[in-house]
Amino acid sequence: MTSLSRKNFLRFLATSIGSLYLSGCINQDKLLSRSFSPEKITPTPFLPGPQNTVEADPTIEPEETPTQEPSTTPVPVYPDLVVARQGDPEQMVRAAVDSLGGMGRFVTPGDVVVVKPNICASYHSYEYAATTNPWVVGAVVKLAIEAGAKQVKVMDYPFGGTAEQAYRKSGIQAEVQKAGGKMVVMSNIKFIETAIPEGKDLRSTRIYDDILRADVLINVPIAKNHELALLTLAMKNLMGIIYNRPYMHTNLGQRLADLSTRVRSHLVIVDAVRMLMAHGPTGGNLADVKKANTVIASPDIVAADSYAATLFGYQPEQLGYINKGVQMGLGIANLDKLNIEEIHLG
Amino acid sequence: MVKRGNIGRKGISPSQWVKIRKISQVIFFIIFLALFFWSRREFYLNPSVESGFKETLVNLPLKLDPLVMIAQAIASRKILQGSLLAVFTLILTFILGRVWCGWFCPMGTILEWLPLRSWKKKQPSVPEWFRGIKYVLLMVILFSAIFTNLTLLFLDPLTIGYRTLTTAIWPGLDKIVTFLELQLIQVPFLSAAVGGFDSLIRPAIFPAHPAFYRYGLLYIGFFFSLIVLNVLAPRFWCRYLCPLGGLLGLLGKVSLVGCEITSNCSTCGKCVPACPTGAIKDQGQVFCDPGECTMCLVCAENCPGDSVKFPFKVSQFLNQPYDIERRKVLLSMGATAVGVGLLETNFAGQVQPPTPIRPPGVMNEKLLSTCIRCGECSTVCPTNAIQMAVLDGGVEGFWTPIIVPRIGYCDYSCQACGQVCPVEAIPPLSLEIKRRQVIGKALVDRDRCLPWAENQECIVCEEMCPVPDKAIELELVEVSDGTGGTKILQRPVVVRKLCIGCGICETKCPVAGEAAIQITVHSGGHQPGRNHQGWQ
């Protein structure tokens, strides 16, 4: 037994690094573009909204899925979409989610939940309505934890300024931490090339790992103006979870719908406590802010966005990504066909 | 305070003193590095929070540097409160000699750690007059400062340290670590660990977003060449070139404590090759030149007898052939006059002033006579918008901060550069005032912009614009959609009176290569026709 010489040590080092590297290469294909596994993203915590109403309310024609097999077990009746008004943000979120059947419908105990608010930049505080209302986000985190979530991570990838400062400036960090959630700063190395098999135009893109691995994704956008998309709502909010965002701007509507086929938002809560009516998405002028004191909740991302669009006086079909979302079967945009519950608090 | 009068007599032995000195070097080197990383992290996390504390702390090394502070005070005709700290270093040097060089200076420490070859047996063959170079450099720097020129401060050892760390070592290490992370994260059983590791080191040590600095190779090359010069003589830079060493050496010549070879010396000559700066000379009689001595105490450690003492006395002012004398002063004055004069008569510079985009609140003319070329603004800039000029700002503007918007934008909620600047060359502005600083104006290149040139949808610049009322408007036009019909297209138009030139539009423009929207110099902030107003 001789002591390890430098040469042998280097040889050993090179071999181990080499084999480590090779093992990485072998797995590269599989890992770099994770195959589509709906079970993994959607661990069936609920049945999609439209089907519920089919079961419960035969007066409404099932539009999207006419050949849907009837469920064998009776499903409780929930509205497709709930609008809560005139309360404080937490009250509105609680009331809306309770009407949808409670957070327990979406979060099963032990789940890892990702909450995706819109924290687009570090420029202004929440009053300017460029970032999601911190108490709305805080309430969502509380509800998820009350429903037994193992961990609630809150994250966004601001395009202006540092994430840390944006988290603080928006007030979201304070409320999330108070509620027991965790603010996660998104790391550049964790965006993973992911195939989008159902995508028509966007077939593959780099998506954030934590979101792909989460059991439940709760999408909490703020309703605000955006010149190209007209409005930034829930589907547009998912821009924050991918790496190559400038690429999205050509054929935005279709690509956003494609993205939503891969990353499903299990619950959408649109914050319209304050709405940014112009100069979005960054804002900065209080004159552009309209206080609407409204929260919209729905498991149907298209429905939630469609309803939110009407708050700005738009018809849902004016928004490109809503149209594409309907075409891709992501949900219902026709508000007349939805079972909407309106709650007035206070 | 360390007293060295009792060396070799009682208590601590010379070799123990050398150990203490080495520990001091390690500590100060670590402090220097720690402040570097800490400043980057602090200003990244809180780019708009003024605490007073961090601003003072990160600048400590530079404020203790008498060369930059004196030159800056002369050139800007203004003494800053903070630069009075440098007086402390001067007093310390007056009492103890060049302890800065031997005990504290991070550059000196590196050069001492990397001698590259053994000097035990041989003497360097570099001619002694080389030692005069540092004095000439020092005088040229100070004379230029009278002419409001600070260009040569890029030769200060601390600014060399900051420059190399910022532009080369730190981003280089980051690239290697990122590469390894990206490889290892693909290994299934390692991905969670790599993710955890990543959140540990970012932004604590490495940048959260990939850091880019131009010409990193140039600066690391310069730094390496200083190390490689050690092949010719130990601590070559400190002996012959360092202008700060020159300044401290002048003071060291009259310091109160100094190395003395006592009369009971056996002239064995062991201390002569041992001295890392060659301060001890054997010219029949063994003696030490206090102007060259860095108080490293290696001579005392090597003395077989007890002949090296560090008594408390006024050093004799021994003028050496390489020291300052009339010829060197005249040479320096001549070189300065010719150099500064030629920079000023640069005709191209007058007609087409090289006025690049400067950080917020900076007046180009004032910057050149205030900036000490330390590059701390570039270190802390969270978006890498601040890069250091090579020739972008004219020869005299070498290593002054400029903004390169294609690399990074001036964050609307950041004021880090003004806070960190040790000499207020970038004024410390409140966030509210900084947001109103016009650093340039955006210009759309309609021949390359997607909606203008190719009828494609794109509004990224408008979307990104942080100005509350949007300095980019979207013009609606009806264009052919390529299938026979028409569509309404939005085309970006800059509202010049609102634009502050932050450059986020240029940074994020999805057009490949040069952006289709670019920031151009705004004449409001600069004097057209002249780039250097210092004379008047």
C-alpha cells in the first residue's frame, strides 16, 4: 500500500469527474426536456369546472366536452367562477375560495404548492397596481397552509430590478412570510427545457423547475393594462415562469395558450382590488389606478381571464390569448355559459 | 498599535513578529475580498436603500489609500470628509514606515505569496535606477492632478485589485461555477443538492444573473504580467513601479521607527538577499534604505546575530541615486505637460467629443477630474450596466464608468453607483432625484425594428419602459398581414421629452445583435464640443 501520489490522485479525479459528466450526458435528453406527464402536474385534485356544471346543472349545455363520460361518483355542485366584491382583500379571497368548495378542493395535505403572483418589477409599491396585492397573495398562502400544504412557495421573475428588491417593494414578501409561505428567488440554472406536446406554435421552452415539480399551481395575477395583449391576466402571468420571454411576443396569444397546456393553473385568483388601467405593465402613476375591490376566483383560467376582461370594458373575444385558450380547449370564455356566483361583502 | 522597538531583545522573537505580520496580511486580504463580495451582495439586495453604514464600510480600503485621495483632492479642488481617513495612513507611515506595503496592501500580499522563484541564492539583476520609476510615476500622477487629469490612477494598487476582481476573477469564477452547476443539475440524484447550493452562493458570493464585463482578459492580463514580473525580482511591482509605494516611501524615509543594522553586525550578508524589496544594501557597510523597507522584518529573522534593530529614532535621510532629484522632477513635469497637453489638443476629441453615456447624475467634465478609476460602481451595478471605458471616453477617460445599455440597463429603482462612489464622482442622489436624471435618449432604428421593418408584432421596449407615463408610444398602422388581409400593428415611437435613457429598451430588445432601439448621448447633460473642462 503506497500513499496516493499526485499523479494517481489527478487520475482518480479526472476519472470521477469524467464519469460524473458522462452520467449527466446520458440522462441529458430525458432530463433536459421532461416528457409530458399530466398526472404529475395535475394530480386530479378536482374535476375541471365545466364538467362539474354538466353533472350538476343539466340546463347548461356542455360545450367543450360533449362526449365526456359521466362520472360515477356524484360530484358536489360548485360555481365555475366566483366574484367577491367590497371586502378587504383577505375576506374576498376567503369568500371566493370557500364558494368554490374551499382550498381543500385544490390542495391535498402534504402538497407542495406554488403561488405565482405578478411581481413584474421593483419600481413601485402595491398602490400603483403593477404588482399583485400583497394581502391577496398572503390570503392565498394562508388558505393553502390551512388546507395542509407541506410547503407554499411564492415566486416570480421580475424583468426590472432585482427579485429581492421587487419582493420587498411589492409588500408581498412581508405578507407571505407572515402567512408562513416562502419567497423563492428564481435561479437561472433551474429553467429546464421542457417539451410542450400540445403546443401549436410553442413546442418547447425553458420552464422553471419548481413549477414543473409542484403539486398545485395557484395563479394570482393582478388585472392590468398591457399594450400588446390589451390586458395582463392569468394566462399572461405565466410569462414569469419561462426563460425566453422576448420570444413570446411574436404570436403572443397562441404561445400563451400553448404554455397553459403544459403548465396548468389549478386555481386562478385574479386580483382586481386595484386595476391598472393604462401605462401597464409597469405603471407608476396613481391616476392610472382604479380601485375596484374585486377578486375573481376560478379553476378555469380562460373563464377567470374572460370575466376580468369585462371589468375593463372589453369583451373576452377581444383578447387574443382568450380566443386561443378557447380553441385549445383550456376553458370557457362565454360568460353566459358559466355558473357565476357573485358575493358582496361589507 | 504594534511596537517594534523591542525586536530581538525580549518578548516576541523576530520570527514570531514575521508570523504576526503574515497573519495581518491574511486578515487584511480577507477583509479586502470580503468587502468586495459583501458590497456586491448588499447593493444587489438593497439597491435603493441608503443605510449610511454600508456606503462607508465598502469604501474603507480606498479611503485609506493616500495616493488616490491626495490626487483626487488636487484634481477636483475639493477635500472630501471621507478622504481624511487617508491622513491616518500617512501618520502611520510617518511613525512606522511603509507598513502599508508589508502588512496591509492586498496587492503586496499577493506578490509576496507568489515569488515565482526562489531568491535565496541570487540577487535580481534589475538595475537599481528602476526604483526611480515609482517616484516618476508618483510625480506624474500628482502633476497631472494639478492639470485636473487623473488618468494614471489606474496604476494605483487598490484600483488594480478592484478592477481585476470585478471584471475578470469574479465573473470568470462565476462562469465556471455556473457551468459546473448546469452539468451537475442534470444528474438526477444531484439536482436538488445543486439547486440548494445555488441558492446558497447567489447572490451571497456570485451574481444572481450572469455577470458580463468587457475586456476581462485585458485586465487579468495586466494583473498577471505584474505577477510575472516577479521572475525578474521579488515584489518587482512594489520595488520599482508602485506609485503608492513611492508616496509612502518618501514618507518612510523620515519615519520615526526604522530598520537599523547595528555596529555589532558581522557583515555576514544574510539579510541582503533575504530582504524582499532589496532595501538592505551591502556597500562595504550594511545599511537599510527606509524608503524601500516595508517593515517585513525578514532581515531580523535571518540575522544570525542580533544586529537588526527597529529603534525609535528619526531615520537618517539617506539619498540614494534612484531617489527623487532635480532631473526626475523635471522629467516628470515635462512628461505631464506633454501628456496632458496632447490629450487636450486631440483634435478629433474636440470636434467629436467622446462623450459616452455616463451613470446617472454624472457630468462628463467633472467626472474626469474626480473619478479615481476604482470601478466600484461597476462592481455594485446590479444589472452590469456600468462598464469601464477603455477608449470609449477618450484616452484620458480610460477606466471611467460608462453605461453600455446592451449589456445592462440603469435600474429605475437603484441608486447603488452614487452611494458607493468613494469620491462622489457619481453624485449620491436620492432615488426620487435619480429617477429624473436624463442619461441619454432612446432612438428607434426603423430599418431594423420588427414592427417597423418587418411588420411583426413586438412592443417589448414599450412594455419595459419604467417611466410612469411611458416614454415610448405605440403608433397604430394598418398593414398587410401577408395573407391578403390587413392587420393593425403597433409601432414604437420615442417620446423624447419623457425618455430618461435608462436603456432597458435597448437591453431587452429582441432583435439579434445590435438593438433596434439604442440610447444616444443627450446633449443636455454634456457640454458639446469639449470633453474636458478642467483647465478653466
